[in-house]
Amino acid sequence: MAFFFEEPSHTFDEYLLIPGYTSADCIPANVSLQTPVVRYNKKAGEKCPLTMNIPMVSAVMQSVSNDKLAIALAKEGGISFIYGSQTIADQAAMIAHVKTYKAGFVSSDTNIRPDHTLTELVERIKQTGHSTVAVTENGEHNGKLVGIITERDFRLSHCSPDAKVSEYMTPLKDLVMAKVGITLEEANELIWKNKINQLPVVDDAGRLQYLVFRKDYATHEEHPLELLDDKKRYIVGAGINTRDYMERVPALLDAGVDIMTLDSSEGFTEWQSRALKDIHSKWPQAKVGAGNVVDAEGFRFLADAGADFVKIGIGGGSICITREQKGIGRGQATATIEVARARDEYYKETGIYIPICSDGGIVHDYHITLALAMGADFVMLGRYFARFDESPTNKLIVNGNYVKEYWGEGSNRARNWQRYDLGGAKKMAFEEGVDSYVPYAGSLHDNVQMTTSKISHTMCNCGAVTIPELQQKAKITLVSPASIREGGAHDVVVKNTSIRAE
Ligand code: IMP
């Protein structure tokens, strides 16, 4: 006879946190959101080999996680999983771009020679929007440096249009320069000591490699939680599938990927255990998460198969229609609670702690805090990140409002049928996701700062300054439909709903 879960499953919307005692030192400034990402032997006192500084990762989706978003999120302390529904070469190139990106070190994008005219220079400045231009012998952006020219060095109206760049640039002999290998802190020291606005960084042959700008260092200081590897490169993740991993994984590892996850709508499968075993035996250093599952049995299966973390969630994503199409899934909160209990039992039995990630269905910022309180170590978000400047999709105006496009990996638009493939002969492909718009919300930095601030405040209300402490101390209550209504503004006419943040 079929097994029945007699209790209905619940979503985050149906829960609230009840405050605990808050001591005087339990303040947001003292909160650490650091969290483990991969399995480790906690009982033996091992340190987790990969942690994040905020408990947020971006979804393995074409409309969410590319190299640009990965850099922006790593600056805030989280990890992006760059989408795998692209060619191996394209995905590896995105990973390589994140790993070679050096915060504060900018590659010149304007090609100017000393014999170019000021009119040509102004044309290039218009094209790139950058008013400081490195002048190189051959005009290539990494050619031998001969000078620097900025918009402030000349007034076109007072010069002959044929005047040469060489007449107005600051020549090499008057430039302060640095050699490759200089750190950002050292570059910044030179900039301040010499009262300059930019510092060219050259190789031994005098070829231009980077420019460091005074303003960029200020940006760098805004990101005290940035997530770097031991070579000071940004940490980045990637989605993989159970089909081409023997080719994809080595290419991603070569490009420098730090963490991968099997990306599938349903992870309690022989395909995932085979992939985990094959990858770990061929590349023992590779870290691979797996999923998605929604119960203890699914968790145990992936834990035994060697998953480095386990992702939870079926059918709860904002663009997801899996439940309608196939009738599988479970309320995200119930799934998270049950998997967290299974994870804790696994730890008691084995001493191994396997981080779990609640994936999909986060609508309000407090849903993240609830997921953490219920035992998740971090959450994966699609819709949330799709709204920002850094996401890969178009920003459009629809009905007078700025929106960004957001489509599911199971939509016709993504054509990522592999994610839903169960092997064997193909039956008819059907959609499990929709193509949609989400309201445009500005920069990733501003939004993540606001979200993590709210999480920290709520944690303090619960008397916790770390995520493990929250998980221990949280008091969580189910709420009735009437009390959900009571929780919003009610029985008043709200003046301006559009300015209310989520
Ligand atoms: P969101 O944060 O609620 O938008 O959910 C994002 C999550 O939805 C992703 O991390 C995936 O687990 C899941 N997902 C992505 N695309 C699809 C789809 O087309 N159908 C069903 N689930 C999807």
C-alpha cells in the first residue's frame, strides 16, 4: 500500500519566528552569517574546507547566473552557480573569467596610439564612456605604455582637430607606475602618496596590463565580506548534469571552478549516485552538491552517494509548474525541516556534517531567515537575483514599469530538457517552467545589503549571532490564514504601495 504523509506540507508563508531573549551584545553588528558549503568531519574537529560569508547562492539558470552576476555575488560573500545549459567551452570561459577577474585591476579597453588625433581620441572616449585612456606604442590595449591622456588634459575647442595625442598626454617619464604583482593595498598606497587618480601596472617589458583607479579602491572597501580563494581570486560555482560530466567536469576544474552541483529537478536517482561516484573517484578534489530532494530518504541516499551538499526543493520555484504538470513536490518549509532532521541524524551517526541548501520559493527576505532557522545552511535563489542589474537578461519597460526577464530552466525558452531527463527513450518533452517578467530592483549590492541586514536583525530578535545558534534557539510557529492577514497592513488604505520594499 502507498505511504501517506498524513500531515499537509507547509510553505514558508505559514510560519513565523517567536522572539527569544536578546542580550545587550546580541546586536546586528556582532552577527556573523558565515556558513559551511561542503561536507566535513565536524566531530573530528575538522574545519569546513569551503564556507561562505552570507548564506545565499544564485540559481543554476540561464536567466540568473552568468560570470557578471558571479563576480557581483562573490564580492558580497556568496556563490553563483553558473548555468550548465550551455556548451562546455562557454561555461568554462565564464568560470575562467571570474577566476581571472582582479577586483580593482581594470583592463584598458581603449586603443590609442600617440600619433592618433584628439578628434579620434574623443570618438573612442564616446564609444567606451571612459575618460582616462592609456596610450600605447602600437595602440593595442596591452601594448608598450607611452603615456596617459584624460579628458581634462585638453580642450578640443581650443586645439587644432589634427593635434596629436602625444602633444597632450602625460608622457612615460612623468608617470608613476607599478609592476605586475603589486597588491591592491600597495597600489592604493601609491595612488594616495603621489596624489594621482590612476596607476598603470606594467609587465617587465613595459607592456600595459592593468589600470588601478582611485575610485575603485573605495568600491573594494565596500565589500569586506568578499569571498576569495587562497590565491585571492573570487570563488565561483557551476551547475553540471548527469550526462556529459566526464567531459564537463575536467574543463570546469581546469578553468578553476571551486564547487559544482548536479542540477536536476529530481535528485533521488541512480543517475545522480553514479555521477557522484564517478566524479569523486576520477577527481577526488572536486566538490559536488546534488539534488533536489524533499524528504529524509532522498537526503540519506545522496549523503551515502557522497554528495558534498544536498539541495532541497521540488515544485516551489517562482517560475516552476512541475507540481501542476506532474503532481510531484512538497511544501518547501516541510521539506527543509525534514531534511534538516535527517542531516542532524546523519551527523550523530557518522560525525560528518553535510550542509543543506533550501532551493526555490523564497519570496520575502524573512523566508531566508526561516529557512536557516529550520536547519538550512544556505538558500538558493533565482527570482531574487534575476531582478538586479547584474543578471544576464534584458531590462525592459512593461506597462510603464522597469522589469527584467526571468525564465525557468524547464521552459521552452531555456530548452534545458536534460534537467528533467530520466534517461531511456524520449517521451514527449513538456514544459515544467514559464517565461516571465520580474520587477527590476537595482543593484545586487544594495539589495543583498538590505536582505542580510534584515536577517541579522531577526537573528538578534531570536537571541542569535550565528546561524548555528539560530538553528538551536529558534522558536518557530505555524500561523493560521487569519493571522497571516493580520501580519500585513490591514484595515487601512495604504498610500503608496509601490515604495514598500519586499
Ligand atoms: P525561485 O528562487 O523561487 O525563482 O526558484 C529558483 C529555483 O527554481 C531554481 O534554483 C531551480 O531549483 C528551480 N527551477 C528553475 N527553473 C525551473 C523550471 O523551469 N521548472 C521548475 N523549477 C525550476
